[in-house]
Amino acid sequence: MISVNFENLKIVYLSDMEQNFVAKNAHPIKDNFITRWQAPSNIALIKYWGKTTPQLPKNASLSFTLTHAVTQTQVEFKPLENPTEKVTFSIIFEGEEKSSFRPKLEDFFANILPYQPFLAHYKLTITSQNTFPHSSGIASSASSMSALAACLVDLESQLSSLSEEEKINKISFLARLGSGSACRSTQGPMMAWGTHDSLSNSTDLFAVTAANIHPVFTDFCDAILLIDKGQKQVSSTLGHKLMHQHPYAEQRFAQANDHLAELLPILQQGDLDAFISIVEKEALHLHAMMMTSDPYFILMQPNTLSVINKIWTFRKETGIPVCFTLDAGANVHVLYPNNVAEAVNQFIEAELLQFCQNRQCVHDKVGTGIKKY
Ligand code: PMV
């Protein structure tokens, strides 16, 4: 999508592929419509860091879809007497009207209006809550944008006929326009986003499920250690922007694509040692990009490093295949197969919780994606 402003007029050009996502014959209805969807967060194993407009990734990425860290969103669509040029909405988050969420949502609706022009005929009342602790440092943009996109596509499917495949791809497509990584929260157990030679159906426009995953990965556990629950020092929007002039950007994008090519057969074979090596490298390379951007920043805290060292020692001493990954923050995601959960949970309790704020940890596992609730 390219948009040009011409004498107060916004002209939008869509590629042929993007044209496929414009709602067809979707005439607004006169009745109220209410729908509720929940969507999980996801944790990237191959990281997305760097993009072009509109939310197109500079490299392919791949993530585990989670189960318990979810956003639940209800949208009530009330037909308007006089449709407007943009989407009219109110947002209530965890019982409170949230004006601070408006700018991000206004951008999101402006981005998706060319694909769902019927939205301008409704007033949307969005009511949303997260199941994970408030201000925990767990990114909620992925779960919240995919839950909202699911509600929007549910309305569209009332107005025009969409196949199941069209619905799920459109939810991912719209969620992407709100927050890139959100497009990977729609299905499980793993989703890949971004055009990649090793994934025949991959595209930059929406995420697809990664096929033929070995059973060891389909019930993998993710214990999210809440190291620092404070406000993020650097937004992911700024982080992505800093990749534009980054001295190592091109190498990083090539490396992420190489890592994905290496990881796909490993996921099919269930090779845990090879999995651990790529996943930990990806986490550290993501943070290396942040440390070497201009301005530079460090999102890891001393306790992040203490946890990483403890995990390495434990793995060496016991041979148990536990590893870590990191998001754009200080929290540590401890990843391990379900069949070693008892031993790893004891280790977390005895050795890692001391490094968490108020000993807090969210025990999550690989899941299946969005659903109605
Ligand atoms: O979706 P965004 O724009 O918040 O970016 C997310 C980036 C990472 O979480 C750091 C990596 C990823 O692929 O999810």
C-alpha cells in the first residue's frame, strides 16, 4: 500500500495482492452487532526487527503461539445515521476509558479502512482486558491487535461471504497493520511471517502456520520471568526505525533468514540441541542490534544476565534441554519441553524466581491461536 496526500485528499494505491483483502460486496447492516474474541500473545524464536511501510518485515520471523497470556476483546458495532470519513470508536480497557490507547488505534483504523470501508458506517465500542498481569512487560500489542482484528473480520463475514481460509488470513493481515508481530497470533502451534524461500506459502502480508512440527514442540512450555515490569525504555516502533541506518542491518536481515532456513528442518526432526543454539543466538542478536544502534540502548537488566547464566549452568550440569529467549525487554522466556516440566519448574522455583520482581512468573505453553469466548 502506498498512500499519497493530494490537496486534503488521501489517495491509496494497493498492490494486486493487497487488493484481494478489500472487503467485497460488504453492505453495512442496520442492526447492532456484538462479537467477542480472544487472542494469545506469541513469542518469536526467529525475531522480526526492522520493517518498511506499511508494516512489511525486513526478514522472515517465526514464533510459538502462547495459551494463557491472552487479550479478550468485545466490539459492539452500532450503525451510524451519518457515516464519517474515519472510524468512530471508544475504547474501554480493564474497566476504564483509555484515551492513551487512542493514537495507536486511530493509526490502525486509518491503515485498515481501505480494506474494510464499511467500518465508517458504525460506532465501535471496544471493551478489552488482558489475562496477564497489568504492566508486566509482557507485550500486549500482539494479543490485543489480533483479538480486535478477529472481531472486525467477524463483522465482515456477516456482511459478505468469506471462506474459513479467507477469514483467518484476513485476521492476520489486519492484525499486522496494527502491530507486525500480531499477525503471528492467529493460529498455532507456530507461525511464520515474511516471504522466505524455504516456506512455499509465505508472504509479507500475513502469517502462515509452520507445518510438520515434531510433537516435542507442540506442547513446549514457556515460563515468562517478570524481571522488570516497568515501562519499556524504547518502544518497538523506535527500535524498528533504528534499523534503517543501522550499520549491521543487512547482515542481520540475512542472518535471520538463514536461521529460519536452518530451524525449519530442526523443528521437523525434534533436534533440541540445535533448536537451543539457534533460539538463544536469535535472542542475543536481537539485543545486539539494540546495543549497536544510534542511539544505543540496553534493555537487559543485571537480573536478566543472572537468569541466563543460571540456565546455562543448569543445562550443563543436568543435560536438561532448557533454554531462553528474550523480547524487546528485560523479561526472560524460559523454554523447555513438557516432559521435563517438573524438573524445570523446581529449578525455576529454587533458583530463578529470586531474580523476578515480587517472584512473579507467568507459566505459559504453546497454544492454538484465536477463539470466540
Ligand atoms: O510487533 P512489534 O512492532 O511490537 O515488534 C515486535 C518485535 C519483537 O517482539 C522484538 C520480535 C518479534 O518478532 O516478535
